Amino acid sequence: MTSKSLFTNNLEEYRSLMYYNPDGVCKLNLDGKIVDSNPVFEEVSGYSNTELLGMHFKSLMVDPSRWEHEQSRVVNAGNQRIAGFECELKSKTAKCFVVLLSIMPIFTEGRLVGQYVINRDITQQISERTYSVKIQNMLAFSQRMASIGSWELYPDRKTTYWTDELFHIYGMENTGYVPFEKYNELIHPDDRDRYWESFKSLSTGVQKDIEFRIIKPNGEIRTLLSRRQKILTDNGEILMIGATQDVTEQKRTQEFLFKSEKLSTIGQMAAGLAHEIRNPLTSLKGFLKLIPQTTDPQRYLQIMEHEINRIETVTNELLTLAKPQVKKFQPTDIEQKVANVLQVLNTHALMKSVEISVEAERNIPLVECEPSQIDQVCLNLLKNAIEAAPIGGKVIVQMAQTNQEKVILRIIDNGPGISQENISRLGEPFYSTKENGTGLGLMISQKIVLEHHGKLEFHSEVHKGTTVSMVLPCRQPRN
Ligand code: ADP
Ligand code: MG
């Protein structure tokens, strides 16, 4: 090969490297001025090749003083290449773009004659990176504010990811991996079986929220609510995702509200109850006086027993309401519950001459529920109905079995009704239109019914009356 053809070949290769290079390339002389550039650089900088010629490269830098610094790095490196540092350049239209800048020395016959500057445009990656960091920070902040941590689990790969907040909720240090044995120990021993059981049912596709307690490493007991889901990723892999919230404070507030509503109801009931007890007591006293004079005490004794039973039901009812309850679901006769509650409310109704009639279907099945809680719901709903009914008004209680193993209880009054606008407010804490109302009765009732996997519904017509329906399943699904 002649030296001429070698030269032509080299020139062609140089052009290929320059013009087909996917990165922006500038060739500089020893003064740092541009002597050649490629199409990609022209495109990103917005300058034409002719405009670029003779420009000092540093005039393209957002911070030109950096040029000297980078040049001294080149010299210190013994005129080796300086690879990939992030640098902000400004385009002809003064738009800033970020490049990964590499500097390479050009030698001719052993002499340094200039430099190539390679600019890889990374503006897009940088903005995506900044955006994702921003989103991550925002997410971490909102998780902290709401005490919600989230997690991901790939069961096939056995890999798990927890957010910082989840570690925080469990009182553990984020060491980058999830210490499963330690985690299992944190779950309250009484809740452990139920927790893993429900986790297993998640893998078979049953999604359910679970509330459970943990004992943090510092001994503190907290209540957590975990909501999770099984999904298939785009590449067909099983992924379980979930969010876990520390609901300890909410639960405390709720329990406090429950208690205050209960106490207020009991307070309001007390006067009526005194009546309810005094009446049978008066007759008992009378009969006691009569017995010594009669020849047929049996007849009196029967009535007396009946009166004593009445006092017993009423006091028991009040005690169930007042006593803090250990939650225990058991088969319960709703009809009996309603009858007991009506005994307690009897005076309340009498004072307003409200007539209460009960229409129950035959053989209504038992409902599995927490009896004292259902008591509380019946009491709230019936009391509302009596309070809504006009003087001399009517309240009808209907009980029936639906076709899907459910029992429905309807309480119908002929009160003023509730406007469409206010119906949506029912169950809102402290929403009350009564002078001495707490506005907590329906909120609590709704919560209890939901916990029983049941439903509470309101139908109302202004000036006509209101029907409240409570549907309860006969059997409780197992967690
Ligand atoms: P409270 O009885 O203490 O006011 P509740 O939560 O039991 O609180 O009820 C909230 C509100 O809902 C009542 O103040 C009343 O305005 C309305 N409400 C409830 N039941 C009825 C009903 N049967 N008829 C008309 N309004 C009702
Ligand atoms: Mg009420």
C-alpha cells in the first residue's frame, strides 16, 4: 500500500468514526478551540459545523471555569484520556443539556496536537433519575406521615423488598434484607397462627385485610393493618404486594369513642331503667304482703317469678352494655336480642306513646355474632327509630331470613325521614341533629356490622319515615 492510499484510508476511517459516532464529538486544537465537529454534536448543541469552528469549547460549558480544572486533570494524568464526567453544556438556544464528557489527547508523530472531546447526551437519563429520586423521597415522606410501609414478595425467587417505613413500623433497622425469623418473632404469639394462615390463603388467591398485633423489640405492642394482593407481573411471575399500616392510635381513638357513646347511651337509659325496675319491684312488694293472707300462694309466686325475670333481663342487658367485652363470636338468637333490647327501651317508647310491633318470620336461624355488640347496634337503631317517631307514632321491627344464609332485620319508623343530602352523612362521627345527640351511634353500628361481614342500609322518604336494614350472615367466614 502506498503512503498516499494509507493516508486516504486513514482519512476515510477518521470520517466514519467522526460522522457515524452516536455520541457528539468535537476535535480541539491545543488552545481548546474547535476545529471539527460531528453531526450529533451539531444537533445537540444547535450550532452548525461552521458556527462551531473556532469556538472555544469552554464557551459551551455552563461553568467555563471547569475547563481549566479538567485540563489540569488531563495533564496530571500524563495526557491520558479522562473518561466520563458529568458536565452541563448550553446550546445555541441557551438550553442546558447534560453530557458525559470524555477527553482524549491526539498525538501526531509523538507530539500532542489537540484533543477529542466526546459528549454523550444523558439529559434524559438525568431527568428520569432526578424524577425518580424525587418520587422516592415523596413516597418515603408520605409513608412516614401516614405510618404506612409497603412490601413486595416474589415467592418463587424468595426475594422480598420492604420500604424504610416498614422497617420503622416493626422497630427494626433497615439492613437491606428482611430477617424473616426475627419478623415472625415480632408477631404477637396470639396472632401468629392467624397471620400465617391468612398469608397462606393469599397465595391461593383469597385476598383479605388482616389486623394483627406485634411486639416491637422495645416491648411496645402495636396494632397493624395489612392489606395485600397477589398479582402476575408482565413476565408472568407471581408477585405479592402489600401495604401495612400502624393503626394503634386510630384503634385507641375508636375505642374511646365506642366507650363514650356507650356511656352516654347508658346514662340516657338509666332513668328509663329505674322505672323498668321500680314497677316490678312495687308489684313484688305488694305480692309479698298478700302471700301470708292467701290460700293460693302459687298463683302469686308465678307472677312474682315473672317480675323477677324481667328485672333480671333488664339489669343483665345494662350490664352487658356497660361491661368491657372480650370479643367472642357465638350463635345468637336475634329475635331474643331484639326482645331484650325492647324491654330496656320500653319506658323510652312509653314516654312518647310510640307503639312498637315485632313481625318475625318463623324459625329464623341463629346468627354467629358477638352478642353484646349486636345488642349495641339494635339498641342504637331502635332508639333512633323511637326518637324519630312522632308522639303516638309507630315503629315496626321485621325479621326474616334471606335466601343466602343471611338474616335481615328491618326497623321501620314513621318519623320525619332523612333528606337525600343527609343520608350520605349518616355514620359520620358526631353528625347529629339532636339536641343531646352524640352522633356516634350509627358510626359505631356501621363499624360493628362491617366487622360481622354484614351490611347496614338506610331508605328514607322525607315526611314519611325511615327504614334501616341490617343484614347479617348466619355463619362467620374463618380468617
Ligand atoms: P344520635 O342519635 O346521637 O344523633 P346517631 O349516629 O345515632 O346519633 O344518628 C345520627 C343522626 O342520624 C341523627 O341525629 C339523626 O339526624 C339521623 N337519624 C338516625 N336514624 C334516624 C331515623 N330513624 N330517622 C331520622 N333520622 C335518623
Ligand atoms: Mg342514636
